[in-house]
Amino acid sequence: MARQDKVLAAITAAVQAYIQDDEVVLMAQAAAPPEPEVRVPAVIHNLWGLAGRQMAMQLRVLIQRRSLK
């Protein structure tokens, strides 16, 4: 019985330590200033550049497949 009591005490101590560590982390996060939002542009501004790159990539695939000679 004494061994079971020691095991139970060790388990409860580990759970309490885990909960306390979690509380400390949450309190530190609450005290820290919020991070600024990362804003992603809604529109791609350089459509010509994107289309040119896409065309070059497709041409490269065709050449690799030897569709063009």
C-alpha cells in the first residue's frame, strides 16, 4: 500500500506542476502586447509578370517533354 501511495502522490504532484506551468505561460501571454496582424494583399498587383512567369514555366515543361522540336 505504501508504494501505491507514493505513486499516487508522484502523479498528483506531476499534474499540479503541469497545471501551474500552464497557468504561468497563460499569464505571460496575457501580459505580453498583442502581435500585429499580418495583412495579405487581396489583389496581385503585377498580373503581367505573373502571366509571363506562368508562360515560361509551361514552355519549359513542354520542352522537357519534347513536345516542341
